[in-house]
Amino acid sequence: MTETLLKVENLRIELDLRSGPAPVIDDLSLELKAGETLSFVGESGCGKSMTALAIMGLLPEKVGSIAAGRILFQGADMALMKDADLRDIRGNEISMIFQEPMTSLNPVYTVGEQIAEVLRRHKGMNHADAWKRATELMDAVRIPNAKARVADYPHQMSGGQRQRVMIAIALACAPKILIADEPTTALDVTVQAQIFDLLRDLGRETGTAIILISHDMGVVAEMADRMVVMYAGRKAEEGPVDEVISHPRHPYTKGLISCVPHLLAELTEDRPDLTEVPGIVPSLDSFGTDACLFASRCLLADDRCRSKRPPEMSFGLQTSACWKADTL
């Protein structure tokens, strides 16, 4: 049996708004096994990054809090840990690649120093050994002429190279879990492909489990083993990537898949138009409503959908929170 590294049970995260607490994550449960790539999918504002921040223990202070549920890492509840214990895990056993490296890297320190700092903090290396290892890590993430570039500052590197530095920092301590939060934001298509190839190869070589946050269904299909589709802070659907994409059991999942453009060899009048999911994600004020939050955008919605929250139903290895799941 593959070891379960991370288990999220009935997680509820609340943000304090002027109107009162709002559940940005509502009753979320999932598991991550060793060596597995799990993807969070959904539009902006659906709770993907907030879930990742909760796992890392980085929820915004005095604004966000875990109101209920557990985050079990190797059996220990991270939601109950003290800050000192979280700091020992964060960056060591669980690491995260953030969306925009230019705002995550310190502009007044060299990239080598920022990689070496992690090694000195968690591995107890001296300055010389940490600097040498930093150079090796930059070479491992395929930054050309790593011995010279290790002394560069972030502004001296391209966007793709800065993202590679972020990956080197995240992998410095050989973490058991790597969270990649839209790691190719603002990068061109060629560099995106290189970054995803790098993550795939590193995951295969090190056995690191990866949580990939993305809104790109094409990337998810290529990179992930399983996927969790999130909508308005709730889990809409979960299952193996191939099965979910081939046979979606939730209208929101079906809509996301339909939005992917298809390049056809021949342009004909029969070519289908690019579809879209109508409407927008509801405001935070309505996140705790006891109804299906997708009902206002769903063509299949009826009175039951608008008045009662659908339970999570199982279909083999898939689960779907939709009253119409058995008919899709």
C-alpha cells in the first residue's frame, strides 16, 4: 500500500469580513499519497490557493483561521501545531512554489544565498557546504552556467530562471510534499513546458508528492494522477484524471473541459464554437449557503439544487457533489 502523506478531513476555513465570518473553504476532504501528483482545478476565487496556504500554515493572520477540520501530515494535525513546529516542517518536509517569483525572492540577496539559507536553517550546513549545494541545485533545475549564476540577484535573471530558482529553494531539503501554485504564471508557452517537464522529472526522480494548482485543464491532463475540482470553496468533483476528463460527473467540470480550445487539422463549418461557463463565481457572502452554489450558472439546475446542498456521491473511483451526477 502506498503511504498516505497528507489527509485533509472536513476542513473549514473562515475569513473575517465586515458582514461576519465567511467560509472560503467549506467541508473539504482529500488525501495525498507518496509519489502522487494531485491537482486542484477551478476558476480564480474557488479556494485552491487558500487550501494550499492552510496546509503550509500560512493563512493571513487575524483574518483567516481554521474553524473546523484537521490537516494530518503523517498522522500529526498541523492545524493544532505551534508556530515553531510548523516552521520545522515548512520548507523542509512540505515546500511551496508560489505564483510570482519576483515577489517571493528577496531582491537584496543573491539567489545562491537564498537557496543556502534554507539548507543552513533545516539541514544545519555551514556556509561553504550550503553554497556548494546551492550551486548543485541550480544545476539540477537546469540553469545554465550555475557556478556563475549562483551569485546573481533576482533582477539579473529572466522570469523562467527565477521560477527555477524558486523550484531549487523548494526542493533544497528533499521535501515529501511539493505544492506548486500556478508555477508558470506570466511565463511564455515554451518556458511553461520546460518548467512542467522539470517538475515531472524531479517528482519521478525524488519520489516527491506534488500538489499542482492550476486552471489549465490541458496541463492537469498531462501532469496529474488525480484531480480535485473546486468551486466556491467546496469540492465539486474528485477522481483519476483520465476518468474525470473522459466522464465528468459535475456540470462545472464539464464546463471547464468544454472551455479548452481544440486545434483541428481542417477548419470546417461544422467545427464547434468555443463554449464558456456563464456567469461568475459567487461572492464570499454567499459561500455558506445551504444550496448548490453552482446552481445560478448551471443549465440543469432545478428547485432542489437552489434550496438544498447536494451530498458527495461515489461513482467507482470518482466522487461528485451534484444532484444530477448520475445522469451526466
